[in-house]
Amino acid sequence: MTTPPDGNPDSNRYSPDQFHYEMIRSELEEVVGQDHISTRDADKKIYSCDWSWMPQMWLDRGQPLRTPDFIVHPGTPEEISAILKIANTYKIPAIPWGGGSGTQGGTLPILGGIMIDVKRMNRLIEIDEQSMTVTAEAGINGSELEMRLNEKGLTLPHYPASANCATLGGYLAPRGTGTISTKYGKSEDLVLSMEVVLPDGSIIETPPVPDHASGPDFMGLFLGSEGVFGVISKATMQIDYLPETRLFRAILFDDLTKAIEAGRRLMVRRLAPTVIRLYDPSSTASRVKEILGYELEGAYMVVGFDGDADIAALQEKKAMEIFDELDGKDLGREPGEKWWNHRYDFYYPPRNLKLPWMYGTADTVTTFKHIETVYYAQKRAVEETYADWNVRYIGHFSHWFHWGAAMYTRFIIENPPEDAREALRLHNRVWNSAVTASLENGGTINEHHGVGLKLGRYMRRQYKEAFPLLEKIKHTIDPNGIMNPGKVGF
Amino acid sequence: MCRHLCPVGNITHNETLTPHGWGQLIAMERRGLLEWDSGTIDALYQCADCGNCESHCVTDQPLPDAIAEARTRLASAGTAPESVLAVARKLDSSSSLYNGDSVQLPTSSGEYALFAGDEADHFSPGSLEAAVKLLNGAGIEPILIGRGRNDGLIPSGLGLRPQAKKLADATVKDLSATGARHLLTLSAGSWFSFSRIYPERLETPLGNGVTVTEVLALLHEKCEAGELALKKSKLDKPFAYIDPVHSVRAENRFGTARSVIDRAFEGNRVELFWRKERSGANGHTGLQFTHPELASKLTRARLQDAKEAGAEILFCDDPGTVGHLKAEASGFGLDVRCLYQALAGQL
């Protein structure tokens, strides 16, 4: 729908669309109460943009964005249910919003509609210290949840850079990853069960535990769905004790291949590193130098172990033997600890990538067999195709699995076109090159930022003949297509 | 990325009413994408100016200054909310936000000046006298200045720069008249006002070599040095210290406040969840004038936090915070006590 131009409630003369608009507003207000609905211009504008480069650039160039028509703050899953029924009645979009920290445009209200901000649903329902789980409503802030767990010596071992603003629901919806996922897993590995409000208003719960033989992985349907299959309203997560110790070291390799092999050996020997952060030579020369102050040539790796002090020390000792076998130079603890203490500085001003620069994070994941192929294919595709723009391509290998690793690769153009439309087109072209290189060499279109609006156009290429099946599921769950339209390829 | 510590954002759950939202509003207005109309101005004035965002900013962005600057432009243009313009009118004819104008000029001189302000007598009668008694117990005879005059922090935050500047000029003049080298404050807010707002935002430095110290910090120092002795009493109910508004803007005060309490009282001292570096604002901010209902919600949230922590007695030094907490405390079954008065009883 289109917000009436004459939407001023103080005006005595309304536009023809105002009747329709006021009908919907009235119904929504009945559901959430007048204190929890907004059609204020200020609110609409703030909810028009997330953290992704595209809308940020658009605003930075002085261009307006499409805004939601209504912003609602439901307090219960029943209220979300009623809101979605209204959206279905009027066939208008409904977009879930958590912390707004997504980088893929996953919450942009590109067709207007109802923005459902779930942050009012922020209760911590239960900490079960026997089962080591926490149950909370989806709108709880990530850092607040962590602080409350820390009060009891516990932790939800999901440490994304966005934790200060992201919500629990936002951790799960795009299958997010945190800094220590290599040991503890991605958000999807930490969740036991979820409550989800489906587009038709049904409130469902997934089975109480994720590991069972009681049918297909039904919960998996909603992990990574980014609001296109419903609204996550509650989740139970696995928690851990805060570790007795955290050990970090930095290792320098003169050869990226050997560095990747070192990471692989750590993983396949199940040494359970908390983190392996491997910067490629370009990142080592630029980002590591800028942020940590080390002027080094080669591939800079930080490795960490945590838990009981004696076990972590032994794991580290075994790791050091592997690094030695592969000519890794031990830089000692201080550079590793410095990285840990400054790990988020990479993503925040003044050290982050910022406008008016053009940048993008083409993170992907693949098996060890393909990891270098994907890396070099992406690097070539970006650097050679956009050499005229003096593009820089940097990356690190950030999240490791028993079978492979995630690449966090970035392209940077310091002097992009000034015109917003030209800049957007160039941005999309660079993305096309990077994602195509990933897909053609065994990678995926994304590892942990999600699909959102930005990568939706690649979903069909990612899933090939399986994508129509996803479309059928979408149509079955959401026949009117109200849920977060334009995202995740739907 | 300080959103998790924004007390207003945590109460309203509204993205606009967070450091991110206020920053975006200001940026959008500069880019010509938004106009300051009644809605956007109202949103801009819902920031409590508590300083949590700046204190936790990984980018060292002076967002409170940017908000104050935007508000100053609105107030100068006469387009600030009527509640703000009413505060301006009051300060044009008075030095106090709360009472009539009864400021007396200092008539003596000394090493220490204590800024009495307009909050202690209004919100927590007896607290000023108790603070003086404690200082006397530590061998300090402070010269009272500015009794009945606001410290300028709230007016400055509301964008009332001329009024705040007038208050600052008067206080600096008084201070100069006493010849004091140490300016003592009853609250973290006043400490911040004199230390940062006066020299930086209002371009009114206190004078060469003048130090600003919270009374509580000085009492702590004197206790540590053995120059102030407090009797210790046992409290039979769980008690807590509540970090007052602007605590995050002051220096090293979290341990200091608790240390002084521990010298005077024993028993079950509990901690609130929203404490120390993450302590949230209560209603004692500019919101009490612009958005009293929101201010009250902030106060009630602090009391709820205290209740959930199991506290039954709450101590606080800042008179304004004490007043706001006391006004709502009965609904939570909490006994709010002025820390200065409580400590003075232990001399």
C-alpha cells in the first residue's frame, strides 16, 4: 500500500487513500494499543534503513527511502498473530524487525507495510542451570541477555559484532555466526527450540530439543528464513559456563596455503579451538596494521582456546606443534590477546569501512578442498574486473568447521560514483562477480550475514532445481506473500 | 552500538528513541531528508541526556553534544517544545528550575567551595546540611555557593544555551569570590556540568587550578586517610546503592560510593542489575520537564530493578535522584534514603 500523502492526522482534509489507511491503523491499534503503534514520520524514516551499505549509501547521497506505513510494537505472540491476520486481510507486507543491525537489507520495507518491532517482547523467561539452557522472548537484546547470564557465571557463546544492538530473534533469523563459533557453533547450532508465529497467525512451537529422530528438521525451516516464513517470538538456547581461561596467540605464516592447512589440521584433529582468525596477506598488511598496529608480511592468524586451564593449555600445545610443522612463526600471546580485546574495532568507526566508500562483505563457506579455489577465484573476479575503480579485495577466514571454513572477504572502492543510482549499479555488479565466483567454485552465496534483499537474486542459482520447492513451501505457508516480500529471493 | 545501555530505548523499545535513532534524525535533517516538525522535535527531546551512549561509544562520538546543538538551534528559533520554552522563561527570571530565586552571594572565602544548587533543598531537604556535617567531620569547612541556583546541566541539555551560560557565569563568579581552589559537588551531574559542560559546551572555564570533586569522593578519600571516622551499623534489611543519573560521566565513582557505604553499614548489600558502568538514568533529567511520563517510567524501571535484586533499602547521594525515587518508591515497597543523611547519622 502507499502511505497517503495527506497523512497528517491534524489535517482536516484527507486524501482518498486515507480511509483505507485509517482502517488498518485502527485495527492495528486495537491489537497493540495506541502506545505501541506509530505512524510518525520520524519513526517511519528511522525504520526505513538497516545497516546494509545500499540504503545507507542512498541516504548519504541525500535520497529518500521507502518507509513502512505502520510501526507496531507487539507485546505477545498473540498480538503478532493478530497483526499478521490484519496484514493478510488487507494483503499488505509485514516485516519483522529486531535490532535493525542486518547488513543485507533484510528488514527494508521496500513495499511499505507493517513493521513489526519485537523488542517489546524482551522477557528472559528461564535459565535452566541443570540443562544449561536459557529461554527468552525474541526481542531481548543480545548484550543484555549475555550480561544477565554472566551474572550467574554463564554465557550464551554467540558473540556477533552486532550484539549490542541485535536481538535473540535476529541472531537466529539469518543463521548468524559469532566470534567463537568455531568451538561453540553458529546460532543455529545453539538453539534447541523456537516459537514462531506463522503468516496466517498460527503460533507454533518446534519440538523441545533439536536432536531427535521424530521427523524432519522442522525448526531448520525457520532458521535462515529471515522473516519470510513467519516471526520468531521465543527461543530456547544452549548456554555454557564462562570459561576458566581464555588463551590467545598469534602466528605468522609466510604462505596462505600453509596457514589454511594449519587451520584444517586443528579442526580435523578436533583440538576445539575457540577461534581461528586467519587474515590473508592483504588484510594483514592493511587491517591488522591499521587496527592492531603490527606491520607484518604474510598471513596473520590468531588462535584461541578456552575452558579449563589445563585442557586449554594442552590444546594450545598441540596446536603449536602443528604450526611448527607448517613453518608458522609464533608471535606470542600479546598480539593474540590484543586482537581479542580489539576484535570489534574492525567493524566500528573510525576503523571500519565507511561512506562515502563503497564496500561489501561477500562472505561464503565451503569445504577445505575448495577453500583456496574459491578465495582466489573471488579475488581475481573482483580485482581484475574492477581494476579501473582501484578496487581492493581483502579477507580473512573466520569461522571453521570440521570440513571447511568461512571466508569473510571484502571489496572496497574508495572513490565510487557520486550518483546514487550509478553507485548502486556498480555495487551490484561487484557483488555479481564475487558471488558468481563463489558459486562456480563450490561456495555458497553467504555464510552468516544472511540473504536479505541484497542476495535474493542469487537464491535460484544457489538452490537450482530445488528452489521451486522452496517457493512451494513459501506459497503454502504464506499464500498472500505478506511476509517480508522481496527478501531471501521470494 | 550503545543501544543496549540506552535507558530510554530500553523503556520505549522504539528504534527512533535510541542513540542510533537520534543520530539518524540529526543526520537526515542535515541531508535535507527530514524537517524538524512537531513529531521529529518531540522525538529529539526524548533523549534523557544521561551520557550512557557517549560513555560506551566505541567511536567516541559526542552524541549528547550533537543532540544539544540541534536542540539549541530549535530553541533559538523558538521551535523547541513549549515545555522547553517554559523552562527558558523560568530561567530568564530565576536561577532555579524548581524554586524561586533566592541565591545568596558568598560572603567568605576558603579553600573549599560546595555548590549547593537548587536540587538538594527541593528534592532532598536536609541532604545539604548532612553533606556539610560530614565534611566538617572530615575537617573541611566548605563555603556554600549557588544555593538555589541550577548547575546548568539540564538547561544545556535542553538546548537552552543562553540560560545555561548565564547560570555558569554566575557560578564561576561566586567561585572566584570565594577564592576556593576546590569545588565540591553533591552529585555526579554537577561534577559533569562543571568539569565538561562549563568549559567545553558553554566556554566558561572555572578558572586556573580549580579542581572539581564530588563530596562522596572526598569523603571516601578522607575515610581512607583516617581523617573521617564512621560508626558501623548493621542493617537488618537487604540494601543497595543505586548509581544516580550521570554516574557514567563521572570519574571512578562506582567503587567510591560502595566503599563509603561499606564503612558505615553492614548486612546484606545487594547489587542492582543496571549498575555501575551500565547504570541507567532515572527521571531526574530534562525529561521531567519535557516528558514527565517517560521520566516517571525511567524512575520506576530503576525501582523495579532494585526490587528484583532483592533490595529493601536504597541509598543514593544525588539529591535529584533521591527525590525522584522517593516519589515512586512506595509502589515498590522500597525505602529510599539520602546517603548523606544516612552517613551523617554514623558520625
